[in-house]
Amino acid sequence: MDRRNLLLLTGAAATAPALTLLLGPTEEAAATTAAPATTRLNEKLVCSIEGAVRDLREMDDSTGSASGDLTWGHGIWQSTTRVVAQAQGRGPLVERLQTAYIELSEQVGWMFFDARRHPQAQRIYHTGMRLARETATSLTTRHSTANLVASAAYQAAWLGHHNDAAALLDIAARTPELPSAVAAVIAERRIYAAGQRHDPGAVLRFRDEALLDLGSSDERTPWWATWITQGSVDAATGRAWLACDQPSRAVPFLNRRVEAASPDYPRDHLHAVLDLADTVHKCGDSDKARELLGQAEGLIGTVSSRRMAHRYEALSAAVSA
């Protein structure tokens, strides 16, 4: 296997696909987009792809990145890649196909990220960005691309690549005419990234931005952005204060998140419990941390997430030490 397939890109190589989005389509790409379609699309095919993206999101929300779900999702992504490659041209169906593909790239990339298969996640994110660079003309497609770039930034922040995360989020935030919910999603990602790079001022600033966006809701919320709530912002804020080594500031936010966690999203519930366990342990309350880890142990069997399982094991070892 090519060694490059096992490496995660960082720096200019990691952000280059997103940076090109700021330049708009090249003349060559525009000419390709205007060419006659080589595959005749139909409503049923595009609807099937759109439905598959939503099905994957529902599966991921309820079961996490289970191996079977990930295998199926990756297969759908590969098949859709071939459909997109053969369906050059313009028109409403082509635009819907391209939007669905970018949404699919974000979803499958997230699933690989959650499975701790980071180079694969990054390659899928980058493929979606390259399509957007070549074809994205509608606002709907651009907004889906902003979400994809923000998810790539979250991965970068999770891995400690702070400059990459900040650059990607700046690019996502420049997308024109963002619906307020999408702007809130990007601000929520910026809260988390600010905490990871130990920037308390930015944590406060981006929290204010996220809450302002949530309070300015409009009727253009995409289906994939309905998850963003004040509870989500609280969770990001708590995680940010935890990352900033200010666990006492994190406690009220994470307490609220655990209390508000929905059984429909078991991975998010598990994540919140683990965050709070980590926080109270760092505040010196080992008994409470062990109690929360007991809750996490009961949740961990309900969802497949190697990312959360790894976090649980590391935290359990730290509390037991």
C-alpha cells in the first residue's frame, strides 16, 4: 500500500482544497460544467441518493459508526462518486445530485472520523471540496460545502492541528448568505476549536456568535443543521473550557448538556457524560467521576464509536490511577 494512504495531511496540503473554494470555478471547470451530460439523470435516481444521505445520518445518530453502517455508507459514497463523474452538465437535477454528494461526503467523512480512521475521513472531505470547487454554483450547494469544511475543521481541532482548523473555519464562515442555523453550526465548531487551542477570548466570542445566530432563526434551515441547539452550544462551551484547563467553568455547561441529552442520540449522550466525568475528575471529585463512568459504561454498549470507546478507556485509566 502507498505509504501516503496512511498519513494525515496537515498545513497547506490539508487546507488547499478549501482555500480554492474562495477563488470560484476555474474557466476549465466552468467549461466542463457546461458540457453535455454523459449520463442521463432521472428524478428517481437523485431521490434515492438524497434518501440514502438522510438514512445514513439517522443510522449514525442512533448507532454510531458501526462497521456495517460504515461499509454500507462508504459503498454508497463510492457509487455516487461514479454517478457524479458521469453526470456532467447543468440543470436542477445535476445541482441536486452535487448537493447530495457534498452532504454524503460530509456524512461518510464524519463516520470515518468517529471510527478513528482519520486519513480516510480527510480524503473523503477533500473529495467533496474538490467537487464543490469545480461545480458549486447554487447557494444550497455552497451551504452544504460550508458544513463539510466545518466538519473537516472539527477533525483537525480534535487531532490538535489548530492552524488547519482555524483556517478551515474562516473559509466556511465566508460562505455567502448563510442560513442562521448553518452560521450557528460553524460558530459551534469555532467554540470547540478555540478551546482546543487554549484561546478563552475566542471561546466567549464564538459562543456569543452562536447564540446570536440561534436567536435569529430563519426559514432556510437545511435538514442537516436541525441538530444545532443551545444545548449543543453549551456542550461545545463546556468542552472548550475543559480544553482550556478551566474545568470549574465547564461544569455548569456540561451538567446542563447531560440533563438535556436525548435517548435518540446515544453517542451525544455518551460524549456529554464522558466530558462531565473528565471535568469533575479534574476538579478533584473522583467519586463523582467514577459514578459518571458507570453511566458511561451502560451507554457505551448502545452505540458503536471507536472515538468514544477510546475516550472512555483513557478516562477510566486516569480516574483509576
